[in-house]
Amino acid sequence: MVDALRPFRHPALFYRGDTEYLDGVIPYLLEGLDRGEPAAVAVPGRNLLLIEKALENRAAEVRLIDMQRAGRNPGAILPSVLHAFAGEHDGPVRIVGEPIWAGRTDSEYPACVVHEALINNAFAGRDLAVLCPYDVGALPPPVLADAERTHPELWGLAGPFISARFDPDGVRADFTRPLEAPPGAVERGFDLGQLASLRGFAEIWAARHGLRRPRRDDFALAIAELTTNSVLYGGGTGVLRLWAEPFEVVAEVSDDGTIAEPLAGRIPPSAKTLGGRGLLLVNRLADLVRTHWVPGRTTTRIHFTR
């Protein structure tokens, strides 16, 4: 499978401490810059400052992106960060992307792992490299084990080597398990006739649970996109569930549709394509998107911080 991905490269950098981090990242970036390859760095804020300082006068040649902001929702990283930068260039491109760090929540982590697995599909065959650092001093062993399954190549003190555990399709299956709504969730079934009123209902509910504008408008818009998708592609009907957690409001839409393309909502369709942008918009609006699908059933859950 690794050969099929070439010339695309997607190594994981296992590092401990700032010195190992910079020893892995900086030569990788400088090598690309010396070859005239466009480069971007999307990592958490503290590490972004480390890299910018270490690059010195060459920092201006690199696109610097705070992953804690741009990648808060892991589902937005591919369309809004990686694909957005790669799409600006025709030739070889180098990116450092660090989507997983010690501050990620238990809800965010599965979406991060699915993102790492899908990178392999998104850029297969493209002359592009995405280096993903993993802090072995801060991340637990199961996270590092997952990294071995989502990256065909591993970098560490012993040098680069092929991951014997590389299995991105297996990872996607393991981390897209059924999502269970809490018992107290508000539930509304819908079809075409309820779409307009459902959006207004969701907006009023969100206001009662402390979500302020403009995020309340984004919440209602995301629900409108998901419920419309259910009517158009999910058998004509669906179920909306709403509930509040201590620091966020959550909505979930289930229907009888099947997602045939794992990259749906992560790769922008061509300009000539009509439709197909609803899930992309949802990923850009929400703080977190989780999706579970099996043939004949799809559930999409969105989180908005209050």
C-alpha cells in the first residue's frame, strides 16, 4: 500500500522535548525551501513559535498556522488547512501538521485519528509531504500506537522506517463506531415539510441553552445543512436530537442514507459540480464533527462551544 501512495509521503515524527522536535522539523522544512518547494506549518501555538524562531530569517518563506485555532475541529483540517494550501500549488509541497496534542479532549481524539487516516486517501499519488509530530513525552502509548497505524513511515531517533502496523482503513473502521445520544436529548423527526420550522426550533433551543450569536446562527445553519442532506440523500426523512453539555451544545442528525465517499465534507468539489458542499460547510462551522455510518444508516454529530 505504501508504494501505491508514492510520491505522497505521510511520516509521523516521534519526538521528546523541544530539541528533538526542532531537529526533526527544521531540516525537513529547510530541505524543501532549498528545493523551491512551498512550505506550511500547522501546529499548536507554542510549537509554532518555536519553529518560527528556529527558522530565523527563513520564517517569512513558510505559511505559519496555529492548529489550535484552524484545526479545532479535526474535520476542518483537510479542507481548510492542508488542501487549501496544497491547492495553491501545482508542484511539490511540504507541510508540517500536528493535529494531536495532549490538550485534545476524549471527544475530539477519535475525529483526529480518522483525519490522520484520511490524509492517505486525500493526497495519494500527489507530490506532497505531510510530516505529523507526536510528543512521546506527553501522549499516552495508545495514541502513539494509533499513529503507527495511520502513518506509513515513522521518524525517530533511530531514523526513518516503514510502519509495519500501517492500516488506515482499519483505523477508520475502529474509530467510526455508533454514536449514542444521552437519554435526555430532545428528539424531533422530520421530512421535507418540517425543514424550515426545524431550523427555527433549533435556534430557539440553542438560545435557551446559552449559545449566543453569531455562533447560534452558525449552529442553526449547520443543522439546516444536515437535515437538508437527510431529505435529499438520506431517504427523505431523519431524526434530529439536541442536548446540552457543561460547556457546549450538541446536535445529532440520523437518517437512512449511506456515505459512499469517506472524504465527503473534507475535499471541496470542483467548481463545475452542483451541490456537495453541505458537509464541507458543516465542518467549517462546528467546533467538532463526528460521523458514524454503515450501509443504510448515517449519524452526524456537531458540537458548538458555549
